[in-house]
Amino acid sequence: MDRTVTILALAALLVAAIIEVLVDVPLPAGAYITLGLVFGVPLLMGLRRQGISAARLTLRALFFLALATLYFMPWSSRKPFLQDLGRIKTGMTVAQVERIMHGYLRGPGRKWQVPPPLQGEETDLAYDYSDNSRLQALMNQNGRGLRFSGNITYRHSKQAAFDSDWGVVMLRNGRVVSVRFLAD
């Protein structure tokens, strides 16, 4: 039983590492808590049943160290960006948002042409980002490029792998109404 739990715990750590490091998708804290409880508790209980040896104790300590390292290590700039984006709450002012996101790039980047607002144009754009046809229409409208009026777009990197990772803060009357992350 102890060997099976150990193998499953190592496999779960490997999957979490692949998702975090190679795929570059940060797992939520709940996933790490679940891994710690599902595998860590049985591993610790195995110490009690089979006795404490240096090898068993080292293996358990390495499991918890690897779990903590995966959770706390920012493997790319995406992880802290998503954590900060998650701190933005509905009702916050633009100034509050700016205090949280001050270290990130603002705007969708040079590869997306963003025109200045037109006089008399609607300033609060309610847009469903799951509708790609609407996004394409916005990008092609009169050759004016991509426009998200009434919103603030943040990016965490200029690297090709992440240059279109957008954190879009949607505003109405100067207050946050929603926050979306659009992955590159």
C-alpha cells in the first residue's frame, strides 16, 4: 500500500509539474491543497505503520518540498500576473487597479493596432469574449484595428509565447465590472 501511494504521489507531482512548468498554466491553490491531503496524509500515516527510516522520512519531506516549490515558484511571468489579476475585484476604481497592475505592460501590444477613441463613440463596451466572430468584427471594423473602449488591457510579457496574454479589466463609470484573462 505504501509503495502504491508513493508511486501515485510522484505521478501526481509529475503531472502538476508538467502543467505548471511545461504547459505554463498555473494551478490554483486548491489543487495543491488537495494533492497535499490526498497523498501527503497517507504518506505520513505510512511512516507510523512502517516505522520511521531515513529514506522514508526523506521521501516524504521531498514530496512536500516539491509541492511547495511548484506552488510558490513563478515559473514564468504569467503566474504572478494571474495572481495580481485575480486580486482585482468588481467595484474597484481605476486608481486601485493601477496600484495592483502598475508593473505590467498596458495595452494589447504593437501587433494589435489600437486607434484612439472617436468623438461621440460609446465608452463602455460590453463584450462577450467567447464570441470570436464579434472579436473579428471589432478587429476589422472600417480597417480601424482592435478596439476595446472603456476597458484597460494589461500584458505581462513581450515574449512571443505570451505577447497576446491579456488581462482585460472592463469598466463602467470608472469602476470595474469584470476581469477576464485571454490566453495567448
